[in-house]
Amino acid sequence: LLAIIPAIVVVVLYGEHELSKLLVLSQVILSLQLPFAVFPLVYFTSSRSRMGVFANSVYLSFVAYTIALVIAFFNGWLLYLIFWGT
């Protein structure tokens, strides 16, 4: 119920035709938050002192950091296009 009330308020205030724009905006915001979750996750799961035998291997850590950097790059590119691009 707590999750539905804000959605109903938004529909009442902006109408159904604006919902798609709000959905896209929410997805953009979530994508911008993703690197802030991925980098610490990779860091902690790669730590032998925290994870012990379950820690990521060097190869897996490299792949995970590479993917995290790609995500961060594309988020930076998105911000560049939004503010300075065409």
C-alpha cells in the first residue's frame, strides 16, 4: 500500500500521458545509481579477509571491475549527452 500511494498521487497530478516520461526518468536515475552499488559489491566480494574461501578470484575480480567501469563510462556518456551533447 505504501508503494502504491505515491504512484496514484503522480497519476492524479500529472495524468496518464506523463507516466511514460516519469518511468523513463526513474530508470535513468536508477542507472546512475548503479555504479555506486556495483563498485563496493565487487570490492567486498573480492576481499579475502571478508569473504575467505568464497572471495572472487583475480580473474573474476578483473572481469567484474571491467564491467563496473563500462557501466560507469556509459552513465558518464549519458550525462554528457544530456547536458552537452546533441
